[in-house]
Amino acid sequence: MRKKLMISCDEATAICDKNQYGEASKWDKLRLSFHLLLCKHCKSYSNQNNFITKLLGNYLKPCDSSKHLTIDEKNELNEKVKDNTSL
């Protein structure tokens, strides 16, 4: 059981990233918690990850398909960029 509970730092950061988006299983969360007790570097990474998520949480909303640019809007935007780069 101990070997199954022990994970590498690479696995810990991957689980940390999954956990940030709610994709980590309970078993993964348990293994991550155990790893974070022992590894100060991964604990720091996890804290930074959580801080950034909370800080930018209001801006990281899922994309709504109605907010995508239409082809005409994309073409218009491309033309504006071309006009400004030729100056």
C-alpha cells in the first residue's frame, strides 16, 4: 500500500493541475495530500496554483459558443491588423 501511496513530484504536479479543474479522483487527492506533507517544493507549487486560480477565477470562465467571432468579424479584424501593420 505504501508504494501505491508514494508518487513522484511529476505525478504530484499533474494531479495538482487536475485537482484545480475538479478532474482528480479521491484516490489521487489522497496521494497528493500525502505527497504534499513530505515535499515542500510541491506544496509551494500547489499553493501558488491555488492562489493564481483564486486570483484569476473570475476571468477563467468557460467559453460560450455565442461569444466566438463570426467569419465576417474575423476577416474585418484581420483587415484592421493588416492596415495597422503597414504603417
